[in-house]
Amino acid sequence: MDISRSKLEEIPVKAIQGNNVLAISVGNREMERSEKAIREYGLIHPLVVRRCDDGHYHIIAGECERMVITQMRQSTVRAVVMECLEAPEAT
């Protein structure tokens, strides 16, 4: 059984790989609302990503916000980074 650990980090936007499955549900209306909210209040909910072995991040939650932040050309974003840890072997 794997366990996970997470922490809030400032990560480069360019290092985040989009999620095509999540992007399917993102339309222009959602993008416009998200952009307006980010410009007015900032990013309220951090993105949730998983760290990959190659130094990139795979997005788990917040694809619409990631798309907007990319369009806004922000260089970094706060994200909850999930890391899988192997559970200790039972003895």
C-alpha cells in the first residue's frame, strides 16, 4: 500500500503538464470566470499536482486555473505537491 505526503510549494508554471482528461470539461465560460476571479482575488485554491521523476508536475486538480495562469504568463504558482511514498514492509 502506498501512502502520500503533500506540501504547499511555489513551482514554475512551465513545469506543469496539462491534463487532457480534465481539460475536456473546460470551456470558454469557465476560463473567463476563472480569469476574472484570479485577476480580482488571486488564486484562491492552489493547484494540486504530482511530482514526476523527470522534474515536471502532473496536474491532478485545477486544470482550468492552470490554463488561465499559463495564458496570463505567470512564471510561478502555489500548488499542493503530492508525493507517493512506499509504505514500510510488514514484518
